Amino acid sequence: MNVPADPLTRWRDLVLSARSERYRPDRDLAFWQAKAADYDHTQPALPNTVSWLRGDLHRTWSLLDVGAGTGRLLLPLVGAVAQATALDYSPDMLAQLRARGAPPHLRTVCCSLEEAPDQVPVHDAVLAAWSLAYQPELRPALETLRRLSRHALYLLEDDGVGSPHVQLRRALAGTPKPGRARLLREALEALGWPVTAQAITESRELTFTTTAEMLTFARLPLSEAQSLAALKPYLRQEAGGWRYCWTFEITVLRVACGAPA
């Protein structure tokens, strides 16, 4: 009988299976260098997630965002804390954050997660949103994050469901969903850490002036008629073109911290 691998091993296998090889720091840094300037324009707003985090951060003095990038999540949260630190190892992403007008009580630090304990002090709360996706060695990464947090660690992930066109592309290619949120929760439970999960629903809406523009964006290996039929539940044709709307789910894993594990 085959015994399933433990969640930490399965996480490592998942990361190392990425065709992009972004688990290699040089590949990942090159990716962010290319994406930094347009990153905020290509990502959905996360108002419900921000609202939930702001509520849970009530009376939190300091917040460290690991993998803060352009500050997409951190900047809407800085008003809830007295001190904040944005940590990222991509100088290009942090440059975009600073260009957005970081407030005086927000500090930026450019270093890797491994270097973080020598670069930043312990904060009341630590946020890591999709920051572990290309970390093959999950346990030391989690231990570092928890060591940097005095009270709470917030890990944001999803199960790779994504948009309808991405789901369809995966189904047609026979590619399984990554399932990172579930796997990450399993790993935390296997470590014996006190964790609670909160599912948050967000929505996204895109508009396209022509059918060709929309289908180029979706990149489905189907005919035009087949693509439109498959995406019909999410499409609305209007005078100005197409409106494409869907919802997606984010999982917030909250780890209560105290003495380091």
C-alpha cells in the first residue's frame, strides 16, 4: 500500500515541479524585474481580504509584510498599525512601493526571508501573502516567519482555482490544481501549530472592447464558438464590448504565536 508523503514533502515536490523554475532565486528575481512596473495594473483589488485583516489587526502595534512587493496589501493596512515594515528581496518591486508614496511609519527592507532575522526586529504580527509559493523547504521558512512574529502570523494562499479561463485551460491540459492553501494548512497542523482558517470571497471584473481581444486574453485552445460557450456564465455582452466577471476564494491561515516553536 502506498503511504501518502507528509505535507512538507508534498509541498517541496509541488514547488520543484514548477515549469517556470521560480524556486531558483535568479529566475524569480528576473520574473519580478519584468513584472514590477505593471504588476499593480494586472492584479485584482482585494477589498474583503483587506477589511478582514484590518479588523483582526485591531490594536496591533507593528506589522511586518514578508514578500510585500509593491505594497498591494500592506499599503491599505498601514493605517491600522503604528509601525510597519515591507520586506522583499526584489528591489524592483520595492521601488514601485516607494513610488506609490509610502507613509513615514512604513520602512522598506530589501533582503531574503533567510536574511530577515538579521535585518528586521520581531513585530507584533507578520503577513506573508503568497510568499511561500516558491520556497521548497517549507518548515524553515515557516519557522523564520513565526520567529519574527510576537502575536500572530497571517499566511494568505489559494488552491489555484483562479479565473474560469485558467480553470478551463488546466482541465483541458489535464493539469491538477496546486491546492496550496489546503497543503499549507496540513503542514501547519502537522507541525502542531495553533492555526485557524478564514475563507474570503473576492470578485474580479474585466472589460474588453472586442471578442478577439477577450479571446486573446483567455488563450483557450478552442474555437471561438467553443470558448464563448465555455465562458458564457461569466460573460455579458454590452454595447461597448464584453464584461467578464467571476469570484474567487482566498484562504487566510492565522497562526497564534508566542514562544518560538
